[in-house]
Amino acid sequence: MVKSKMLSCVALMSLTMLPLLGGCTGDVVDMDSAEHKAMLERDRAEMAQYEGQTIRITLDQALKRAVEKNLDARVAELDLLVQDGNVTLKQLEALPQLNASRTLNSRSNLGASSSRSVQSGLQSLEPSQSTDRRRMTTSLEASWNLLDAGLALSETYRMQDETGIVEERYNKVIQNIERDVYAAYWRAWESGKTNKITNQMIASGVRQLDNLGTASNRKLLGAEEVGDKSIEIEDRIRSLQELDNTLASADIELKTLLSYPQSSHLELVAPDTNRKKIKELLAGNITDQEWSALQSRPELREEVYQKNVAVKNTRQELFKTLPGVEPLVAYNTDTNSFLQDKQWSTFSLSITQNVLNLLTLPIRYKAAQQKELQADARRQALGAALIAQVHLARQRLGQDAKLCDIASESASMSQKRARAKQYKSKSGYASGGDALVARMDAHIASLRKSVTCAQAQDSYAAMVNSLGQHLYQGPLPIEKFKAEQEAKKKKMEAVNG
């Protein structure tokens, strides 16, 4: 009776613990439910933290915020942390198994039995009971399958290389984000410098078209002259709009990369043109730059890890053919009153061999070796492609840097012509329309300079990216985490002596 009450209490406690265990996990969200809407509202509120604010930011600050706050970078960082946790879980699988059980055995009648003579076929023993109707058994078993433990350790070493793969992918995501932010910042900066003047020029051009229309209606100018001047103004307006549109989307792109709401206003600080660094890259030894790409590009480093994974998979296939050895030690108790000894220990040692693993070894080994060859071929092809990228990026940087210089000179000359035409207009030697066309031409040249020089900065970022280097020189968030983990590990080692 007491045992039944105890069992009832245990069952009740288990049922009570279920809600607590469920509380350790996240809530399931049904699509289009109130919880789903609340989740989206929380995400929206987090994104709208800087809504309507004016944010003054430098290029270095933008790069820092991007690697810390960009959502894609955050996903890549969590992928790395999850993979690191998977390695730890796989290491735990190499530990011995320890199983404990407490069992209630009950039957509706007596477990009586008798014996029958093999020779005569007659009952040789009257029915007798050797087991209580209700009894409790306890078992504590420790077992260790050495083959499974070895395979788990082997997979741990392989997963460490897979962690390296995820880390290199994280580095590549960061490098791409840095390049995108760098290029978007430059375009947004150029757009911010020219956008107001561009709108003023377009408005002046529209007013001039209206004036030409009025002059034509009043017969002050001939139809042919009005048509020529109108086409001239319209061409300038169209050029201004097209060049402005090239830079206009940069502000939206930059806010997205920096995880700022679109309603915020970015006040950008003039960035460094990096002329010295651009010259150094263009004057650098191309062979050294090729080696920098081969040694530092995350894509190629990932392929080295892929090769290691393929080699370890081959070794693991060989390891699977070994026989399994499993020692087992158990401590048992039984409340059966008919037993002379209610407590005892057992030990067993078993050796097993999967014959199918032996028979299929040649096929599995050949398939694993083919993956090694595939990894080599993929790495070599990628290496050749990366070298080509370095040459293309350097060539593009050189061309765009020259175009930027040419556009700068052209813009300077156009400004001089516009000022001269403006002076003549004020002196009565040129019409106001001609002066406006000259100012529009000067601003078109200035816009082309902005677009071309922003493109040169994009080419600089692409060159740095092709070499596998970072534009942001500060520590990455994942490096801080790894340093903290290493410090905790050393602290635990010191505590454990």
C-alpha cells in the first residue's frame, strides 16, 4: 500500500514537471495568429529603434556597425556558434553510457510454475511460487562501446574542420558586407553633396523651358530657335536625372546594410579618398597579391577544410570495419522475497563485427577517395579563378582611378567655363539661357565625377576583397566570443589543476 502511494506520488511529480520542462523551450507560433502578429510587431519595433532620428556617422563607424549589427552577419555568427555547439555535443557521445532504472513489476496472480520430466512426461514438481506478485527492481548499468566512442571522436575531429568551414563562410559574409557598405557609403556621400544642386538645376531647366514656350507664343523667338534651345535644355535635364538616379538608391542601401530604419536620416562625414592605398595596390607586386589571395581568401581556405573532411571521412570508413568491443558493468537490486541475495553485480564483455561493413569496404573506400579527388579538383579550379579575380580587380581599379582623375579635370574645366559664361551673361555678352546651359553642363560634369570616383572607390573595395583582406580593422564580434571562450577554458583548466 505504501509502495503504491509512493508510485502515485512519483507519477504526480512527473506530470507536474512537464509544464516546467516545456517552459525551457520556445513557444510554438501558429501562422497568421495573434502570436505571429506580435512576433512581427516586436521585430518591427526593434528595427524602428532609430526611426526619424538624424545619425551622424563616419565610414569607419559604418563599417563597425555593419559587422556588429548587420542581420546577415548576425545569422552567419549564429551559424558558427551553433556549429561549435554541435562539436561539443558530438564529443559527449564518446563518453560511456550510464543507465539507471527503477521498475515496478506486478501481476494479477501468483507466478507459480512446475516441472515435467523429459523421460516420463509426468509432472515432477508440484506448482510452486518463486517470485512475489509485486516487486521492485533497480538497475544501474555502465557500458562503453569502444567502436562507437572511437567513431564519435573521429566525427568530432571531422566536425572541427566543418567548424572551420562555417568560420570561413562567416569571414566571407563579413568581407562582402564591408565591401557593400564601403561602396554604398561613397555613393551616398556623393549623392548628398550633389542632390540639392541637381534638383535646383532641374527646376531651373524646367523654368527655362516654360520661358521658351512663352517666348514662342509671343513670337519673340522663332520656332526653330525655340525648338533647338528646348532640345538642348531637355537633354541636360535628362542627363542630370539619369546621373542622379545612379546615386539616389545608395542612401536606402546603406541604411539597410547598417540595420537603420528608412525613416532615419544619415549625416555622412567626408570619407578618406585612400589615394595612397590605391597607388600602393596598383604599384604592388602582382605575384605577392596572388599569394595573398591564395592564402587569405575564405573561399579557398574553406576548400582546404573540405579536403580535410574528405580525408577524415576516408579514415572513418576504414575505422568502421573494426570489431566493436563493449564492456558492461551493472549493479542490480530486487525486492523479491524469495531471492537469497537481493543485490548483485554483473559484468559482460561482448565483441561484435558487422560483416556487411567488411564486404562493402572496397566500395565505400573507393567512393571516399573519389571525394578526396573531387575536393582537390575543386580547390585547384577555385585557386585559378581567384588569381584571375585579382588581375581583373587590379585592372579595373587602375582604369577607374584614371577615369576618376579625368572626370575631376573635366569637372574643373566645366566649372571654369560656366563661371566665364555667367560673367559674360551679367556683362550682356551672353544670354541667360546660354549661361544656364553652361551651369547645367558644369553640374553634369560634376555628377559624372561623383559617379566615376564612387565607382573607383567600389573598385578599391573589390580589390581589397579579392586579396582576402578586411576593410574594417577592428575586432570582429566572433573574435570577442572566441576570446571569452578561451579564457573560460583556461580558467577551468586552472581550477581542475
